[in-house]
Amino acid sequence: MPEISPPYDRVYFDSNVLLRFPWPRVNQTLLNAMSILKDFRIPAILLDAVEKELRAHFLRVLAAAKAETENKVRAVANICESVGVRAPSIPLPSIPKIVTAYNKTSAKAIRQLGLLKRAPPLREAKELFEMAIQRTKPFQEKGKNFQDAVICLTAIDDLVSSSDKTAAFVSSDGIFEQNVLDQLCEAHGVKLILFASLQSLTDDLRKHLDEQQEKKWSDDERLAEQAVTAELPPIQKFLEANLEIPTRMGLFRSRQILKINRIEIAKIARVETPSPAHRTPGLPITITAQLEINIHATVRMPRPSSSLTETLKIGESRPKLADRIASLYMDEDEILSRPVTVELEAVREGDKYSHVTLRSASLGASDSKRRAPSPFGRIGSMLGSV
């Protein structure tokens, strides 16, 4: 059982924390955090503003993916028709059907996690406008970070309306700093404690567990790490077959991966298991392994600006457009280091884990901010030139 309660009475999640999985999917990292919160009887709050942002994000990603798919299908059909072949249509699920499924899945996730929904009134537009033009943090130039500001202020207002005085605020997009939260809370007599990731919140919660319970959990994770180490060869094959890697990267996404030659696992960064206090012996559990991988790839990048200067002599012609475009870029082999989260299912038998089965792999740490990139490439794939 818990020994000393953490110094906060409730927890608020920013939308970026839940989008990482992505919402409404629930992964083991989130379940681990929620199980400890329940041990301490600390409510986890889902603000109405956060819930609406999660839904809006899902719809934006859905609309973009649907439009991209339809454009590609139309392009294939046009190519086929140019040679007298009629391409069959590809039926896509209707948007209303997907939205209905999202609403059901989201409601199920909220129940599964035991999130407490709260909908405090939003601040007046006049107040938000004044904060924006004064660039009161977290607002920046031209009102940037509006949604983040609204969510943070809503958390403060909800905390003020409760009987609690201190809460944890989990946000992983790097906009907030503790001194900013302190300034926003000062006039209301409450305090928000910033956690920059779900993992940091979980680590803090585990510091307050009973010593024996924490030792049992840590020992269990060491056994899980041994199982992951033994499974590294099949994990690497699984990554090569299933991991999708964004092809665009860098400032303004100006660098493009043309070919992924191979992937190698550099190290195991962290292994997590569910709390042993909340498990049934003999049943499979989910092991979450955070790995660092090296991606051996061919990358196309802009040439340094100094090499783009054109000169001509008498009698010479300017290079053709295709040659000029080609001269803007250069291709090089690089080793790209990236974090990867792998989920495995296993059964603990005595002092070891067995019956290990790989379930999923995704680019990024289990609670880092995630961008929805497109397109994707897999190992051995050769993508079109810029």
C-alpha cells in the first residue's frame, strides 16, 4: 500500500499527452500511471477543452488521410484509363460511421482509465485577448499557443472551484515552465506542479509507494528487461518488417529519406511492466520497451547555399531546369538515431518471463510528442525523388 501521498490532490492532462498513443488508443504506459493514481485515490481529470481537442485532432487527421487516399486512387485511375484499363473503385468507410466509432471508443477509454470529466466555464474572450496581445505566457507572437493557454487556464479554474489546492499538470509540448504556472496560479491561491511527460509523473508517483511494493515492481521490471534482451534478434526483425519511418525531417521538413538500408537496435533505454499489485498470476501482461535504434539510410538534403551560385561565360547556356533542380540537392548515407516503443505480451513464470509475443512497434518514446507524418517508408523501400 502507498506510504506517503504525493504533494498533489488531482492530475490534469494536456491534450498532447493523450494524443501520443494516439487517442483513443490506451497503452500500458498510461494504464501504469492510472493504476498508481488509483492507489493514492488521486483523481485524473479530463477537461472538456481537452476532450474536444482530442476529437478535433482525430477528425483533422482522418480528413487529411481520406483526402490523400482519394487523390492517390484518382491518380491511379487516370493512369489506368490512359491505356484503356478501368481501375476498380476502392470503397472507404463513411466519415459519420468513423465518427460514431470514435465516440464509442473514446467513451470506453475514459471508463477504462477512470478519468473524471470536468467542464468548467471558459474564460471570457476579452481576458484571453488581453493576455494574447500582451503575450502573457503561454501566449506568444500573434496569439500562438491559444489552445494550450485555454487548457491551462481551465485547469486552474477547475482547481479553484474544487476543495483541493494543489494539482499536477502533465504537458509534453515544452510550452510551459513551472514559473509560468506559478504566475498564473498566484492570484487564485492554488498551485499546478508541472510534469513534462507521463513518464516523469509515473516516476514521481513511484517514489511515494511503500518501499516493499516499489522493490517488488523494480525487480519485476528487471526480469522483463532480461526477457526483452533475449528477444532482441526477433524484435529487430519485427522492426524491419513493421516499423514505419517518416520520410521528411529537419527544418521545414527539407530533408528526405530516400532509402532505408537497415535498422539496428543500439540499446534498451527503459522497460516497464504493470504494477504487480494489480495483476493476476499466470495471466499474460504487456511489457513496454523503449529502445534506441540506428537507421542506416540514404538522405537527400539541400546543398549549402554557397554552391548554388550560377555563372555563365560567352557562348554558354543556362543549364536545363531539371539539371538546376538536381543541383540544389545532394544524397548522402547517414545513420539516424531514433527512439522506438515496442509492446510485448508475456507470462511470468517464477523468476522469468516466457511465452513472449511481439505486439506493436511505434516510432518515438512512449510518452513523447508525436507528429502525424506522411508519407512513410520501410526498410529497403526506395521513395520517389523530390
